[in-house]
Amino acid sequence: MEFENTQRTQLDKLGEFGLIEHIAANARLQQASSIKGIGDDAAVIDAGNHAMVITSDMLVEGVHFDLVFHPLKHLGYKAIVVNLSDVFAMNALPEQVVVNIALSSRFTLEAVEDLYNGINIACEKYKVDLVGGDTVASPRGLTISVTAVGRAKKDELVYRNGAREHDVICVTGDLGAAYVGLQLLEREKQIFMENPKVQPDFEEQTYIVERQLKPEAQREIILKLKELGVKPTSMIDISDGLSSEILHICRQSGVGCRLYEAKLPIDHNAYEMARKFNLDPTVCAMNGGEDYELLFTVPPEVYEKIRPELDVSAIGYITEKAAGVKLIDKSENEVEIKAQGWNAFRKR
Ligand code: ADP
Ligand code: MG
């Protein structure tokens, strides 16, 4: 289908999700091998006796990272990890990555080496092969785009749309630390800009700073679920924030949910640091994003089985659609969950 262009619509009116929906509405699948197109963590392609998954993510200097405090080596590592996270979110295992970079003349060979050192370390750790890419000039700054390819048996794939009433909503690890880490890095940058003689003071907050600069993807969880013979009913990774991810699951599954504020896993240091910044730790956990944890649903009896084996928290349960998408706060008030996520096109 072709877009009829008669108006000029600002993109911030749609937001990122609105724009993707608009693109998806006009993309028709023609190949029988395209099992899943736009709309999940990765696309799924029929590859004979198994399925391939494929996903892309792009990081743009000044939007997704700031080289004042993001070492290139860490950035290379992060660029790989955020892509692998989407492969794991399909319950697949990544095998290859393709890396595209756009560089301005300000970058040296040594800078590119630092970036690729991080890329190579991530590839080794997650057992994926760098098999190609593209290198181009950029008028300004650095852009890095990665595409990851993974594999799964067809009946192992987990989508966003399989959550069922009564399922337990599980989240791995903890939430909000990457966002709080970013606030700390921004504060130290500000102080440094005003007085370059002052050395940054991270108050020994290595965990939250690392969560921002060098996140990890949840390979071990996926392997452990397979070992336990457990396949979640739905799954998504947390890149934009718990609020927007649970909304994706509920919307695509045609269900509602009740999440409990008191059950949200928040690291102690992240909690304390959020308070120091006058931020609500719950808001950081719900809307901060970049945690790269997995959010998934399983029936209650399956939750009992995985609970002693995995680092997961049960944060709520799935309800019928009419009950809405709700957070029960610590005072037992019911609050409707709205996607605060990123509106990538909001005017800065
Ligand atoms: P995630 O947060 O899991 O990386 P996104 O929100 O980036 O997912 O993307 C959601 C879906 O939209 C995915 O299926 C992705 O492939 C698709 N998508 C995003 N941007 C585009 C685009 N410009 N053209 C086509 N599909 C897109
Ligand atoms: Mg994702």
C-alpha cells in the first residue's frame, strides 16, 4: 500500500510506537517464510526445520549515548547486548551479528579499535559471531546499528501475545538501576563541565553506573528455562521500561493485569540514589528503561516450579481485559498503567 501524502504531521504527535504502528499497517507480508513481521522483539523467519529470528537496534550519539561518559569499549559491548536481549526475548539463542557504523572525521583508528574491542568481548561472552556490516562517513557524531540473528525450534518461540488470565507476571533481576545510573553520570558531567578540575564522584555506585554503561542480556535465564522444560506463555525484554513492556504484552495478548508496587525488584543502591535525586524509585523502575531484563508470564503451577531455580520476581498476575492494566500501589490504590516509555520524537 502506498502512503497518500497530503499533510505535514509532526512525528511527536504519534510517538515512536504510533509511528511503528503506522509503518506496520502499510507493510504486507508476501513470503510464506515470513512467520512474524513487525510487532515483536524480533521477526521470525521459517528456515526449514527450525526458525530464525532477526532484530535490529541503533544507537545514535547525543540521543542514546554521550561519549563524555560512555567509553567506546563499553558502547561497543552495549550495542551488541541490547540486540541479543531481543533475541533472548523470543526464547531463541543468538548466533550472528552484523554491525554498521557511521563515523565523523573526529574519530581515530584507535577509537574504532576501542569500539570493536567491546564488540568482540560481547561476541565472545555471548557466543555470537560478527559476520559483516557496513562502514560509512557521518557528517556529525557516531551511529552504530546492529542486527542480530538467532535460532530456535519453531515450537520454542515465545511471542508477546500468549499471556492468559491467571498467569503470573515474572521479571528477572532488578529494575530502574540503569536509569538512576544515567542520572548520576549526567550529574557528574554537569559538575565536570562547570569545573574540569573536580574529579567525578560516583560514591562507589559501580552497580548502577555499570547497568547504564555496560548492561547484560539474560542468556542464563533462557538456558535455565530450557533446562527446566519451561516455555513462558509470553515474553518481552525491558528496553523502554516496565510500563510500556507490560502494555505491549497485555495489548497483544488481549488481557489486563495487576502489578504490585511492593513487589517490584529494585536494587538497594538504586533505590537510595533515586531518593537522593528526588526521584520516585517506583517511577524509575516502571519508566526508566534500559534494564534489559526479561518480563514473561507463566501459569501459577509453572511459577512454583521455576521460583527456587531462577532469579525472578513475581510482580503480579494477568487478568481479563476488562479489568484494565493496573498497578496496585503501596497504599493499595489502583493506578492505570500508561506507557511513559520514550517518545523518541519529543522536542528536546
Ligand atoms: P524493541 O524495543 O523490542 O527493540 P521496537 O519498539 O524497537 O522493539 O520495535 C517494535 C517492532 O517494530 C519490532 O518488530 C521492530 O522490528 C519494528 N520496527 C521498528 N522500527 C521499524 C521501522 N523503521 N520499520 C519497520 N519495522 C520497524
Ligand atoms: Mg525488545
